[in-house]
Amino acid sequence: MVTDPIADFLTRIRNAQMAGHRVVDIPASNLKKRMTEILYAQGYILKYKFEDDNKQGIIKIALKYDPTSKVPAIQSMERVSRPGLRQYASPSEFRRVKNGLGVAILSTSKGVMTDKDAKVQNVGGEVLCYIY
């Protein structure tokens, strides 16, 4: 049983990249689906597909690598808020991830979104992770 599904999501992607895999399968949830859509929109993954297996479903993610050096597009994924210590931030408290090159994923009252989208909508929330 997984007690922190977001950390499991990030770890599965991190481990697949370290092993050089092209595709990783992750058990689905609505939060993980939205995080996957954000990763795709920001250009960190090639493509994704949601599959139904008559249970909770599976997310298939095609990982993105640099064609010449085989370096993964995602350099670092850091879990911020965790079950034992939740981290919340208002739009004025958002910190820039990797001097603006990275992205923070937040869970807000208006849904899961990036820190840039949350700042535009002037809404704060729980900081789930930093990705760069």
C-alpha cells in the first residue's frame, strides 16, 4: 500500500529515467492524470495515454530524452508538501524554481496547476512538487 501517491508518481518517473526506459506505467488517479497533463504541456514528457483496466486505470508516459546525449528532459523532481508536513503558499510567496526555468505544481481550490498559472489567477494552494 502506498501512503504517498504523489511521491510514488515522481519516484516511478525518476527510476525509469535512471534505468533509461522509454515508457513508464503508473497507477492512475485524477491528481496524477492532471500532473501528467502539466508535464506534457510544459514539455517534460513526449506523450501520455490513460488506459482503463477495469480497476483504477494506468497512465503510460513516454519519457523524453535529448537525442544526442541521451540526457532526460527532467533533471530533478522534488516533492515539497508531504503527508507529515503540508506546505502551502500564497501567490506572493511562490519561489522561482531554478531561476524561472523550472515549474512548481500546486493543488489549488481551482484545480491542479503550475505556479505561473496560479499567480495569473491570483490563487494560492498546496505546493506539491518542483520540477526542472
